[in-house]
Amino acid sequence: MSQYPKYEKYAKRSKQEKPGLYGRLTNFLQNTKRIIKVANKPKRKDYFLVFKICVIGLVLLGVVSYVIQLIFNVAMPIGK
């Protein structure tokens, strides 16, 4: 006899029936309640950090696009 566990135990689809609408709704509400308990409001410092990261990203994107536009205008002038 093998000492390995039965693989049916680990199958993604079990032989049990799927929960009904009521079961899914209660499961959703329990998960929502758990998430709200764990979640906390970000501090001002966190908001400022995200703001700085976004501003740096926008500036870098603008600089890169400006350099690309400058290169194409110098390399391939139009109308001359």
C-alpha cells in the first residue's frame, strides 16, 4: 500500500456541490467584513509619497518625449 496521499483530495474541483446564491453572498459579506477590519486609512505621508512618485514619472515621460521630438526635428527637418 502506498504512503502517498490521495490526489483526489488536492483536486481543484471537488465532488461537493457549488454553494448556492445565499452561500456565495454570505461568503462575500464575510470576506468584505474581514478586509474592512484589516484595512486602514493611509497617512498624509503615504499620499505625499505617491504624489511624488507620480510627478517624477510624469516629468521623466515628458523629458523623454521632448528628447525624442528634438532628435527627430534635428535629424529629419521638414520643409527645408
